[in-house]
Amino acid sequence: MNDLHKQKLQPLKGNNLLISIVLNIVITAAQVVGGLVSGSLSLLSDALHNFSDVLSLIISYVATKLSRQKASINKTFGYKRAEIVAAFINAFTLIIVAILLIIEAIKRFKVPELIGTDLVIWLSILGILANGLSVLLLKKDAKHNINMRSAYFHLLTDMLASVAVLIGGLLMKYFQLYWIDSALTFLIALYLIWVGFGLLKTSTKMLMLFTPDDINIKDVVNAVNSLPKAKKLHHIHIWHLSDSELHLEAHLDLEEDISTSEFNDLLSLIEILLFDQFNINHITIQPEYNKEDPKEIIVQD
């Protein structure tokens, strides 16, 4: 068994997520008040979007904290999968919010409303600045963590929604083109569904313990079988425990009846090989010699 993943992991900046939560609470409160005062349905729908993101960011923050808790006798993996669950929930809410935005956009497109454009413009600028800052804070962590990536896309779409509100506000103020706001909201909602579906698909595969798309099990088998004294790798499972931990569990049929110390040397070679070529960083191998059991690569347990 090995834990090479520690060599590549970087600590997630939970404080950046907390700052983003506070900023979004401020934005949501301001947009609710502004929407009621100006009569802007656009601002109120954007406030709904931001409120859903506050909840999603809180879920991501809690999941980040849980994932750092140590394993115990009753929780041998700790809460490492909490971030995948959070990403799944956030991806699902992205799609729900997008559907709600599409419904509201269609309603506004059919029945445009005269609104107080100045307040809409200034509050949308506030939303762009605050969400833009949040996006920058989470951008680095989003590259290597699915939970942070789901939070990042929530904030990015918030910023884009605020841009749409700003453009709509300006066009309504100077050109009375009230349908623009609905059209832009509709396009952003479609983008939200596209992003949300991708995250939902990825997190579902992780929760179901599917083999990652970028891993070809036959290549893994051929690589291990090419090592001295290794005859056939079989009974293989490869899955993500978390976004950063890729596990392999397998049986290895040996060419010779070697000693435990010799197997330890072979195991070290396997660990290095699988980490360097496939980024598999946690390995459990059951050694076998002339054991009568299924030797297929995939065996139904």
C-alpha cells in the first residue's frame, strides 16, 4: 500500500472560499433590496441565483473542512469523499438554477417591464466586481479539485449573469431594448446547464467508483506485466477516492514463488511505475503464485 499523492497535493485555501461566501451574501442582500426598490425582475432573479450560490459555497466550504478530518476506526477513509458529494450537489443546483433562469427569461421576454435602470446598472457593477474577485481567489484551487471547481463555476456564472444585467440595464436605459436582458439571461442559463452537466457527469462517475476516462486499464496491465517476476495483473479496480487520490486494487500472479522481501522490491517498482505513467497514487496489490482463481482483468466480485 502506498500514499504518493502527498507529493503532489497543495493545500486548499478554505479562507478564500469563506471570503467568497461573505461577498456573495452582501451581493444577494443588495440585489434583493435593489430589485424591490427598482422593480427589476432581472435583479431579483440574479439575487436568487446568488443566494443559491451562497448555499453551494457553504456546502463546498463544509466539505473542504470535513475532507481534512483524520480517519478513525469507524471512518477509515475519513471524509475524503465529502468534496465529491459537494460537487455533485452543486452541479445539480447549477442545472436547477439555470432552468429557473430560463423560465424567468421567457416570462420577461413575453412581458418586458419598465424598471429603474440606474440602480440596476450600479448593482450589477457591484456584482461583477465582487464575483470577479471571488473567481480570482478560487481559480488556482479549481484546477485540481472538483469541489472547488464546482464553486468556481458557480461564481463565474454569477459574474456573467451580472454582466448580462449590466448590458441589459445600459441598453434599457439608452435604447429601450428591454428584450436584451431576457436574451442574455437565456444564453447564460444555457451555458450554466452545459457546465453543470459536465460537473454532474464527472462527480457521478467518481461516486460510482468508475475507472477515470483518462485511464486505459489494458495499458496499466501491460505496464505492470512488463516488470521482472510479474506474470499477470488481474482482478483490477481503479477509482477516485477523492479528486486528488486515485486508487488501484488488484491481484498479481507471479512468475516465481518469491519471498516477501522480494515482493516488496517488486511492489516499489510497481508503485513508481503507476505513479509516473498513470498518476495512480495509492496501490494495494495481492500477490499470488499458482493460485486457482479467475485471471481475467475484470472479475465480478
